[in-house]
Amino acid sequence: MNLQSNSILLLTPPLTQLNAPYPATTVLKGFLKKHNYTVEQADLGIELIDALFSASGLEKIFSEIDDLQVDGIDQKTISMQSFYIQNIHSVKEFLKGRNPSLAYRIATRNFLPEGPRFKGLIPSDTFFGSMGVHDKAKYLATLFIEDVSDLIRKYLHPGFDLIRYQSHLAKVAPSFDPIYHSLINEQEHVIDQFLFEILDLHLSKHHPKVVGVTVPFPGNLYGALICAQHIKKNYPEVVVVMGGGYITTELRELTDTRIFEFADYLIYDDGELPFINLLQFLDGKADENQLHKTLGIRDQSLVWFQNPGINPLPFAETGVPDFSGLPLDLYFSLVENVNPMHKLWTDGFWNKMTLAHGCYWAKCAFCDTQLEYIKRYDAPPVELIIEKMKSIIAQTGQHGFHFTDEAAPPILLKNLALAIIKNRLQVTWWGNIRFEKAFTPDLCQLLAASGCIAVTGGIETASDRLLQLMNKGVTLEQAAQVTHHFSKAGILVHAYLMFGFPSQTQQETIDSLEIVRQMFEKGLIQSAFWHRFALTCHSPVSQNSKAFGIQIPPQNKGAFANNELHFTDPASNHQPDYTQGLNKATYNFMHRVGFDFPLHKWFDDKIPSTALSPKLVQGYLKNKTYLIQSTKQVIWMGGEITANKQGNEAKIYLNKPGSSRTLSMSHEEYHWLQEFIDSVKIMKNSRTSFADMEKNFEKQFQKDILSTRWFNDLRESGLLLI
């Protein structure tokens, strides 16, 4: 087959988030087009949701439900189906940002039908006030959408959700049997009918020779497999290739050959080189022994093509994501949570982009540090990142970015922020970080000036003993101080939290919640989420279980997914399940409620009292000492300096967005300051250090600039040391 003249179709199967495309196909398309392949792409998830949540789609759904026995609580919803059908289009247009005036009608609570999701709704003015009409309406419109989604899940397809499809089958799947039996034996659902119609349109339009399917999450696996099954049944000549995060992490020890009834090849780790090598093989331009990180089947047996002599593709050579072919006008926002930080995941169109490959730390004991996507860190030049951002903006028309790195390092973010400002890019961005001490108050202010609105990072068990045990490289005091730097700069902070780590005691679990309570109360974090520790076979904990005091019993390896391991931990035996209490408390803290509520009130089981001082976090902040390092670069981020030079002293006016200050100094100091600040403006590309600044001032005035009465105010007005 001549693949460079015939199309390759890349698919994102249902379902992923609805507010922006998942980036895998855009990245691979950009890379393949750079190598002169004809590539098309489709997001089947957003097209499926668009078809289901349309007037004709809802008519079909309600007609299917009308033939079933409906619970009393849902009869009210069914009785208002005409209102759902007539309003669904305008609601979607509103959530896409194309019908903003509808917010006023939605906010009246007399426009949308209100089903079970609205029951017990907290008075919306509590969160939105009298002026927050638009956000209030988005929240109510989301409940409207979710009511329909709940009906579908309850009466038509129990595996359906807005952002995942049949995920319960793939979350822990050592055996392929449940998935296989569902694929082979279940009758075609109405959801599948919509999906196959959409898939057939793409296949008939593009006539691909190869279909590549990304499987990033458990909630995509079943959707990927039913699409592949449909292709094999109706287009048997098409080669189906699967890859992505789920394949890479879960199926590395696959022995069950039945998945190859649906796919011809599986690709592992970074997909660019393995995929292009496979295309060359299929095109007759390469031998089979040149395949790389690819699993196939020959004579009913699995064959692993490794080719270790092939070097990893430098991240700088992956190219620019290509969004062409994606229906960008179909994506829409949802506001599932009124917390300003928490809603970022679903609210607004975010260009998802990775700044660098892998994790620069790659030492956390709970993480899959043996896998290439974690352990191989590779950062491209900042100039390439800026060009990539410009290209993405030109393609999508959107200036918001979600940097999806495992953890973006401070030095890379510093250089990126400087480049964004120097290139006059007006962008808004957020991403994952580690709470490194390198995130000083000045660096956080610089990041905010470049468009950073939020960061996410792991505080994990919120216990110094356990943080040290897991090799997190962060202390609680450090995390408190760094989150304070971000929050003071106006940057929202989300904390990833963990419980159930090996050797964690009940006391440590409760103490961790107390730390979290204090951090919320002090405004250091605005959002958080608890994860129960899961032991994976690619983590340092599993590789050195004795060091963590756990036993990993002999495991019957599954023939399908093998990643999560069972283990016993003597230190945590017979501990109650704290999941509900931790989540309940944190949900309230996120809404600035319950700080004075005794911790034991959040739990059904009896818990120990916290052993921590209620002022522990406050003490961490008081301990903060910030020493000015002479090697730091000086830049001016404030506005133009104006002065009233009448009298013996000059009055200096320093204005910038959100801040105005008036300083007094001698006329000579004013003239020196004016000249110096002009030389260190960010656009001047100056490399002046603080040591240079000190020497310059001392040479002219025979005194230390730190002793002046105005230096600290100058720092608050835009003089940054980075």
C-alpha cells in the first residue's frame, strides 16, 4: 500500500473531557505531516456527545426510555422531555460561548427543566452573588446536561458518563474476559448506534488504509475496542493500531491474544517513531525487524518488536501539533463545581500542551519512574515552545494553555515566562509543578505577569516523615511557604493529596487532614483532591517493598492488564476507610466552610484527635526568611516612573495594575533610579545582577541600597530578582 498517498486516520475514542481536544492525535498528526504523510483525525467523543445532546438525539433517547419502567424520582424529568428537547441546542450554544445573553434566562430558574441534580441545590447567590449571572447560568446548564446523562446511564447504558465510557470494565482488568464478553455478546446499544454512524462517516469520507486509535485512560478502552471491532467487521482491509497511556502502563505484560481480534498492532511509550516505522513496514519500505516498541501477532503468538538500537526521538523534533480536521466549534464548557480552581479542568477551551518530555525529578517512590514517559526528561529550547504556542493560537484561535507536564521545572517556567512577555504573547496558562523552594515570591510574580493563573502540585500525605520516605523532595514547611508565594501572586493552587501510603498510621492520616485544613484556612490552597495510594509494578515502592515495610504476596499475573499490585501493610491493617470523611471535609474547605468544625465530625468512625498545633502552618509562614542572592537577575515589571520634583525631595509615583505607591527620595536618587530602571526593563534583555545594582548604587551614593527607606517599596512595585 502507498501510505503517503492514502490517508491515515487518527481517532480519539469516547470519551474524554468536552471543553477541549485531547492532544494525542494533534501531536501525532503534526509529526506525520512533517514526514509527508496524509493524515486525518477525529474526536469521536465530542461528536458523539454532540449527536446525543441534540434535539434529534434527545428524542431518540427519550423514546427508548419511554418503553421502560421509570422510577418515581425520574418521572418528573421524563414528563418534561419536551423542554429538554427544545432547549438543548440553545444551552449547548451558551456553553460554547456563542449565546451569552441566554445566561439571564437560565439564571431565573424558570427556563430550564430541573431534574434530580437540582435537588438540594445550595442557593446560588451564596457563590455567585448578584453579578455572577454568567457563572451561575453555566453551573445550572451543567446540571441540566448531567440530568440527561444520568438518565442515559440509569436506563440505557450503565457504563455511560459524560467524560468516560464503560470505564468500570478497564479500571482493574487483569482478565480480558469481562471486556471481551461485553464486546462479543452485548447487543448494540443506542449509544453505540450513534457512535458507529459517526465512525462510518469518517471512514467513508477518508478511506484510510491505517487507523490509529489513542487509548489514554481506562474510560477510553471500551470505546476504542468497539470502534476497532466495527472497523474489522465492516472494513477488514484497514490496519488498526492502538497506543496511548493505558496501553503503555497497563498492557506491558499482555499475554492474551484476543485483543488482536480488534487491533493489528499495539504501540508502547512515545508513539512517533514506532508509528512511522510501522507505516514504512506496511508500505514495504522497511523490514519487520525494524519495527520498534510494537506488539503484534504472528501465527497466533504474540511477537514483541523492540529494536533497542533506535534512540529516542528528541522532544524538540516532535513538531507542532496540528488541529486541522477537529471540530473545534463543538467543544463546550461545563461547571461541575463552583470552586474557581476546581472548575478549570472543565471550564473554558484550553490548548493542552506539554512543555518537556518526562519528569525532571523522577524520584517519587509512588510514581511509575521506570517508564520512559516519566524517567526520560528532555526539555526543548524555549524558542521552540514559543513558536509552538504561536502556531497553536493561530490554529485554534484560543489563547488559553494547560501545560500537562508531569512537573514543569522552575528554570523552564522562568525562561518561558520571560519569553512570553518579550514576545508580547497575551496568553493565560496553568500547569503542574512541584512545590520547589525555587518558586520564590519574585518568580511567582513573574509567572503571574506572563499569564499564569493556577498551578497544581502534590502535597501527597502532608506528613514530613512520609514525604521523606517517598522521596518527594519537599517538606511541609517548604510547601506552605511556596503555596503562599503563589497565592500572594494571585495564582490559584490545587493540591494533590494521598492517603494509605505504606506505614501511614491513623494518626498521620488525621494530622494530614489538619494540615490541609490549615492551608485552606490561610488561603494557601484553593482546591484539593484525595487519592488512595495504589501500588504499581513500575514504582520504586514495588521494586523495594522491604524498605517501605510492606509485603507483596505472590500474584497471579493477569493475561491482560498488569499494573496495580495487591499488598499488605502491617502498619495500616484494620484501619477504617477514611475516603468519605477526607472527601467530605475537603469539599467543605474548598467552599470556605467548616474550618471550626471538629475533625471527628467529618467521619462516621471514631478517629484519633489531631496531634498538631492549630497554628502549625502559621508558624511555617513566620519562619520564612528570604535572603536576596547577589547573583539574581534584576528586571523591572512595573510601570513608568513619574515624579513631582518640587522641594528638597522628589515624590516618585509607581503605578502598575493592582498597585500604586508613592515614594520619597532625593533628586539624585530619583535620577539614578530612573536611569537604572530603564536599563533593566524586561524588553531590554539586560543581564544585570543584584550585585551589579548594589555596586552601581554604592559607587554613586556611598551607601547600601538595602538601607534606603524606599527599596522595599520598590520591590513591591515591580522590581523582581529572578
